[in-house]
Amino acid sequence: MNGIRISLDDVKTSVGECALGVINVTETAVDLTGNVSDIGNEADSNLKIVDQLNGEVGKFKL
């Protein structure tokens, strides 16, 4: 009976560790999604600046 209890405790511990792993992966995925969104926003901002600079340079073209 003691062996069964030990085995069940081991399974319980393993399930808990797996659940923590899933939580960590999920949190990392959420962070990554946010970071990718931030990069996209910065890229859009940079494209607007490029358009403005091209307009300024165009004023000097003959």
C-alpha cells in the first residue's frame, strides 16, 4: 500500500511540474506576441518617417 501511495505522489508531483511548464510557455507566448506587436508598431512609425524624409529630399531634386 505504501508503494502505491509513493507512486501516486510521484505522479501528482509530475503533473504539477508539467502544469507549471505549460503556464510558463503560455506566459512566454503572450510576452512574445506583445513584443512582436510592439515591433510592428515601431516599423509602421519608421515607415512614416521614411515617407516624410523622402518628401523632404524630393524638394531638392531637379
